[in-house]
Amino acid sequence: MKGTGGAMNWKGKGETPVGRERDFRMLEGMKGEDLRMEYLGKRNDYKRKIKEAKLKEMEEELERMGDRVWDVCKRWVKGEKRKVKGNLRRPDGTYTGSLEETYEELVGQYFPQDIAAGEGHVEMRREYGEDRVDEGEDFAVTMNELRGVINGMSVGKAPGMDGIPNECMRHVLNGVGDSWRVIVEGCLREGVYPRVWKRAEVVWIPKKGGMRPISLLPSVGKVFGRLVAARISYSMEARGQFDRAQYGFRRGRDCTEAIGDLVNVIRNNSGWAAFACCRLGPQERFRVGMGSCCGQKSEDERSE
């Protein structure tokens, strides 16, 4: 049935399959245009609110500065570093009143006291006992052992109080390597960690909302510490004192292997209705005498 006056059929242009598909695409295009316009409007409103918030924050900052506004701008232009605030809160609820008190409080919180009176042979050996030191252990230090430790140190690090970067330690070894070896060997035999090798230079790094302290140790002391750590690791590996699930503090075992083992355990036991408990802490397994551990080294390090 057709209408009068050339009017379209009530079904419109979509009375055929082709017409219905054309009308559907036109309708979808109109909806898409409406959504796009709605999105643009909301995006413009969002940008406007961000700009208003920035202007409001700047006005509040200028009000807080008061008469110091030009002084602050001058320091910003010159790139002067931010000063540490002198009102640090102590654990007892009080506040520091000066920069000196703030520095002392920060050092006391992040760095323990190093008392020279407690670093004698008796104090340093009282935990494992003099009778547990085996005099037959191999305390001798070889040049290959020192060279291996130095080659494993990272380069590009800031030096400590000695001013010697890690990359220069190889040249030091070539120049005074034998004298250095004798000193390190003597420290191992006597069970002494020289105080000067533990003295760090504290540097405060400005961070957002505060300061973060870092300690720069002497490179010579870092070499000795790595040598002791390598001997302890080798001694425990040789004696089988590392747990099978121990990944840290071990050569050849890293985070990737630990994650792989964990994934395998989950896959193999996915159907079990059980819980897994994780225990942190070395407990008794790391209670090994310092003398017996530091007196051992790998077979590759025994040769010159």
C-alpha cells in the first residue's frame, strides 16, 4: 500500500535488505558522532578543571610564601639546593629546633654507633669462641682470589672517604698487590675488620618530602667485605649447610630460578586443598664460626 502525494511507504527506505543495512549504518554513525561530541565536551571540562586547580594551588603557594616570594624565585633560578628543615619530629613527640639537631637525629636513626672500645679481639670473637677456630684452616689469600673479587665489583659507583673508585682497584692491585694481600691475610688470621674500612661518608640525597641518607664505604673495605662473604658462601656450600630452598647469598641461584621453582610447585599441587607457609629468617643454620668459614676458599682461588 502506497501513500499519496509521492510519500514514502511507512516502512521507509529499509523495506529491502540493502536499505535496512544502509539505514543501520547511518544510525550507528549518528550515535558515534553523538558519543564523540560527548567525549570532547567532557575532556574539555576535565582540562579546564585541571587548569583551575593549578591556578588555585599557585595562589595558595604564593600566599604561604608571603614576603619571601622573590627570595624563593631567586633560589629556583639559581638552582640552589633545598635546605633541610629544622623541625624534624623525634620518636618521643618533640621536634628539633635547628639544622644541627636535625642532622644528629637523622644520623642517630639511620646509622648505629661505632664504638672503638668494643672492637678488640675478645669482643669480636666472643660470639663464636676462640676454641672453635681451627688453626689448620687455610687463611692464606692469593692474588687470584683478590683479583676475582675486584673484577666482580661494579664500576661507575661513587667512591668513599678514600676517594678511590672501584675501577681503579685493578691498578692498585697491580701496583701494591702483594702488600695488600699480606694485610688482608693478617686481618683474616686475627679476626679483625679495620675500623677505617668501615667508616662511611654519609651523603644526604634530596627526595620528595624529605631527605634520604646513603653511606659511601671505602673501596678497600668493600673488597675485604666481598672476600669474606665469598669465603663464607663457599664454606657453607661445601658443607651442605644451605637449605635446598635457599636462593639468596648463593652463587648461581637468583630470583629467576626461585620464581620458576615456585611456578612448578603451584602447577604440580594446584589440585591440593592445602596452604603453603613461608618462613623467613636464618635461625640456627647460619650460626657458623667466623674462623672456620673465612679460612676456606674455592679450588680455583688456591692457585696463584
